[in-house]
Amino acid sequence: MKFGIHYLLSCSPEQSPVQRYQDSIEQAVLAESLGFESVWPVEQHFNQTMSAMPCPTLLLAAIAARTKSLRLGTAIIQLGLNHPLRVAEEIATLDVLSKGRVEFGVGRGSNPSHFAGFNISLTESRERLEESLAYVQKAFSEEKFTFQGKFFSGEDICLVPKSVQRPSPPITLAANSMDTARLAGKLGLPIVMALHINPLPKAKELITIYKNALQEAGQSTKNKISLLVPLFVDETEEKVRRAAEPAVKHFTYVTSLLLSSQANKWTNPTEKQQMQVLLERIGKTTYDSMNQNMAVFGTPSYCREKLQELEELGVERIICWFNLVGAIAPNQVVRNLELFSEEVMPYFGEPVLATV
């Protein structure tokens, strides 16, 4: 099993975006030296307390300049919000700058405020995702291409520069719903899920749906599943709880505030109900309930046990979220990276050490 790190880049009013970005870059450099395989920042908009990172590819470009072998993943770029040709150009350029280290994670996006801010209809998000996927795959695979779709069209287009990885950097699809899990399986795309969005019973259900869709489509089932996991490790349970419990409280506060502000903006009845269920669940979340099914907080031995259970489900990559909504101090994040690499990662195979 491989291990990466995740960045949401939450930034409270008393925190400096400059320092948050610099801390993230330094931590990524350290992570490579410790044997972590990849780094995965997310695209978010309009809410600094939740995230100050609208352009994950820019952060990855800065990390690329300081690293040698670390894979550079987007988790995720919201294809529902962006023109797919512009996204393809950015990803190809990043792949060139990093000499072929990009992992291209995409999703449709689901935050109503994001779609409103870019003057795009949320009801079109799934159609836009599917069309944009077809567009970027065509852009990467053909020397010159023509595309005619509902949202995007163009003739005799040439993607410049071409990516180092051919025909494209590996494409991973965020699958936090049954429909998207089925779509990913049908297309044979790897998936990334978030454990704090899909607690363990739901994650198991989505994995089953995805694997069935892969098999029905005759697709390979190897190296397909990444799971984003809130994670904190320390020598004793008391130390873990002392550091992680305030972060969980901050997570529930920030997330509930965001979801409640968007509650009346959903138009699809099914998705509106899903968001209401999520809002109610987040509002009831405690340290103990989160650690049961939505996170892995504990001693090294506890973390090894819980991660082994995830590996047995078919998860091939754990994307560790060591800094839950920015509420963990930088020195504690560094300590987590070091302790996790020393006491947990070796039990899951050889580390991916940086090349000189």
C-alpha cells in the first residue's frame, strides 16, 4: 500500500496564507525524504476558513521544484467549474515541469457557492463532468483534435505542451456517490474517496459498487482505489486525543457552517437530501464517533491495525490528512509525518525513498 499526504489549506483569520503555503511546501519536501509517495492538494473557492487554495496546480509546481520523485496529485480539480482545455494545458505543463510525476485527480464539484460564483448551473455539473472527461482524454491522446459537445466545442485544437506521461498523466475520479462510482468503473478509471465524507460502512458499499462496475465493463481491478483519511498518530492515546479532539471540534464547526449556508441552494431533491443527512451527521460528530468510522487517530499499533483493515478492502493508496482543517500546529504535523513513516509505513512494504 502506498501513502500520500493531503492539503486542504484551511486558513483561519489569525493564520497567514503565506505561512500556510510555505509550511505545506516544507512538509511535502520532508514527506518525500521520509518515503511518502505522493501529495494531493484540493481545489476550493471563496471561503478561506475552509480552504485558501483555488489553484492546486500552482502549489504542486512549487513542490515539484523542491522534490525529485514525489508524485504530484490533484485531489481534486473540479471539472464541473473549469474549461477542460485549460485544465489539460495546466496538467500537461505541470507534468513537463515535474518530468512526468503528475496524478490527475478530477471531480464534478458539488458546492453551490462555487457554481454560483462562476455563473455555472449546478444542475449541469454531472453532464459537465462527463463531457469534460471525454474532452481532456481526447486532448491528451490526439495530436490535433475536434470536439463537439453540449458545453464545449472546438476544431483543429492542439494541446501544447504534450505531457511527459503518455497518452496522459493517470486520471483518477473522485467517487463519493454511487453514480460516480459506477461511472468510474464503467470507464475503468481509478477512484479516490474521502473517509470523512463516506464513513466506513458507506465506503465499503461504494467500493463494492465500483468493483462490480469494473467487472461488468471488463476493466482491470488492479491499483484502482485511493482513500483520503483524516489521521493523527502519537505514542499514547492521551497525547492523540489532546491534539486531535480540538481539531475534530473545529472540523465539525467549520463544515457545519459551510453546509448550513448552502442548504437551501440545492435544486436536485436527491442531492439536497444527501446534503441534509451529511449536515446532520457532521453536527453530531465527536472525536470518538469520527475515530470509529471516519478517521484513524491513535497509537502506531492502532493505526497499523485500522489501515490493514482498509488494505483488505482493496485500498491501494492512503492519502493522509494530518492537518484536519488547519487545526493541527505545523510542528505536530511534522511529528506525525516522522512517526508515521517510522512506526506505521514499514509494515506495509518498502518506503518510496527520494532519488538523488
